[in-house]
Amino acid sequence: MTDPSSPCDAAHELISSARVEGTPVYDRAGEKLGTLHSVMIHKVSGQVAYALLTFGGFLGVPSRVHPIPWEKLRYDTHRHGYTVDLSRDMLENAPTLSLDAADRPSERGYEEALFGYYGSSMFW
């Protein structure tokens, strides 16, 4: 497996979803907000719709995930993680999903509310 800190890795434009899971997410100031649990991919188009961010939880085990539109994430090669221009307060007040329901299809109304909350374009 390639070391993510090696210069060779920075040249790759594609990444396996398995390597995205567990990647840290930071705010613009560099404070770690949490880690990516998984990404949700549209079956037909192959487009990543949103990432599921975990933070907090009882004894560090989250019961809920915070979907973030993929377009809000930017990979930072120096931090070896993603950055978002969002505050912890904004994330804490954002729409969430229970961890058990995160892998099930969501309702279109939920997705519209989610993308509207972040002021993002719908992925479809």
C-alpha cells in the first residue's frame, strides 16, 4: 500500500473509497472536526453525492452521522485530510442521519433539505 504522505501519492487523482473512510476533516483554521465514515455514490451516474462525517458520540462511538455535500470538501495535501469552510456549530445544527440508517436510500425531500442547508447544488 502506498504511504499517503509520499510525494507519489499526491500525483494520483483517484482514490479508493476504502481510503477515504477514516480520513480526517478539518475546518479552515485547522481544527479537526471529525472523520469521514463513508461516501454516498449515485448508482447510475457514479457521482459522489455526499460524505458522512462522524464526530463526538458516546465514548467516541457516534450514533449519528452528518452528511456533507461532496462539493464542500477540499483535499488538503499538507494535512492529508479534507477541509471544509464550515464551523463546528454549523455542523452540529446540520441535518443528521442515524448511523444505522446511513446506508439506506434517503428520501428526496431529505436530500433537498440537506443540500439547501449548505447552499449546495443538488447532485442530481
